Amino acid sequence: MTAVLCDELIETPCALCGSEETAPVLTTANGFYLSRCVQCDFQYYNPRPSNEAVEAYYHGEEFYQKVNITAVEIVMDILAHHKMVPGNFLDIGCGIGALVSLAEKKGWNAVGVDPSPMAGKLGKEVLGVDIVQSYVNDLDFPEDQFDAVVMLAVLEHAFDPLEMVRKVWKWIKPGGRLILSTPNLDNLNYHLLPDKTAYSWFIKEHINHFTIKTHRQMLDRAGFENTMFHLSGHFSVGREDEVSRLNHTDSFLRSARKHFSESLNEIAFKRYTKPACDLNDDQFLDIWLRQVECWDLPSGEYSLSDAVYVSAQKPFL
Ligand SMILES: [Zn+2]
């Protein structure tokens, strides 16, 4: 990929609250300026490349979204979690249409949209799915049209994520849901990285870097309610630096065992005279919580996964 985002950088106000006051957070290893809105904590590249430069990138032959089977399954789980029955379904940034194809098989009346001509071509050839080639800005649907709208890995690319979510809100039926995913800066690995500038999601096409707090603010402002975070290993650190809540305990433990077993061995031997991988769930949780206190994380909500899935509902009238 040639560097298409290099020349002009533009100062941009916060897309969530409009404030023009940002504080530098860090300069990424590949030269982007991660900044934080001083009003609402939204983190994004500022100054950042122009719209045109980014759009050129999406029209490049190399860009089309890979089929992410895990993501497709997670969306199906979230639909099931909310007991949603098949109706009208829109997948924005659908890539080659894997989710559109699966949703159709499950009885949804599904439409997929993606700006990449390559995605449309492959979708037709590989999955037999018709994909509307468009950016969200150029799209128009009647109001109250869809029961479910999905935006996986879209908003971190968007120049105006709040505007985009507001537009989508209109297309959703009252009581219908938006399901989205983005990378999540509130993940433990990021907070524990010795050199954050080299974090793997600080890439040129990721302009926005969401946290749980800024997702919640964005969705509230757009008029959604019942916002829910579907995270692997979700926990919060309270004001007294206590772990005050653990959700999704099974997946949390699986993920913690996978990522942190080795680093917990010392404490495991001290307390239980065996390695962390040989501890039962209660023992593992016990030493993990002790370790979290040592990490001295700032108050907030964290996950073990670097992605966050969010669902939010448009209120009934
Ligand atoms: Zn802001």
C-alpha cells in the first residue's frame, strides 16, 4: 500500500461534542497524532489526513474487508441475546457480505452496503450477494425502515462518527437496534504496553479510537438507549482502585487464562505452590484480582479483548 495519507493534515474539532480543544496523547510510531478532546475525552487523530486521501485508500484494489467469521457469529449472538425476530436488516461496511448472506439464511431481509468496488465484485462472485456500493453519506433510506442495523469496524474510519450514527438512527424502527464494533482502547493489553505508540491498531485508516465512555456518549447524543457492551472479560476499576464488577465470567476467565497465565506464575506459586494454568477458576480469579491491584489502573472499564461490540436501541415512540 502506498502512502496516500501523507500530504495535508487538517485540524478537526471533536466529532462527538464539537470542542476545538484537544490535548496531545502520543505520536504513533507511524507518525499520527493521537489527541484527546479535553471536554469529552474522545480520542482521535488530530490533525488528521483529508477526506479525499482516505477515500482514495478505500477505492484502492487492496482494500476489502476480510471475512471475519467470529464477528459474524458475535452479531448473531447479540441478535439472539435481544430475542430479535427476523425483519429488515442492514449491514453497513459489509465487506464481501458474509453477514448479509448468513442473515438471509436465517430469514432476515438483508441489505449490504460497502464503498469498496472490490467488495461488491467478490460478494457477487463468492457469495452471490448483491452489495450496494456507497458511503453512508451518500445513502438514503426511508425513516423507520430497519429492525437491525450493523456497523462492524466502521466508526473508527469515519470522519464524523456521530453524524453517521444519527443518520442511521433515523433508518431504524422504534425499538430496533444498532449493533456495532470498533477497536477498544479500554483494553488491558493497551494499558499494560510499555510502548503505547506502537499499539497495533494505531494505523492510518483508524482515525478514531473509542473507549467505552466515548461510545456511550456518542450513542446517548444520537438518541439511542439501552446501550450494552458485549466484551470479552469486561471489568471495572472503581474509584478506590477496586475491581468492583466482573461480567461475562466464563469468557473473561478463558481470555485471562490465555493472555496472563504466564505473567501470573510467580504470584500463583507463592500462594498456591503451582503454576497459574493448574489453578481452578476461583484460585485463578483470586490471583488475577491481586495482580490488577498491582497494575494500578486508572478508574474505568476495561476488557481483555481489543474489540468492543456495542448494541443500542432506538426508543419506542
Ligand atoms: Zn469532545
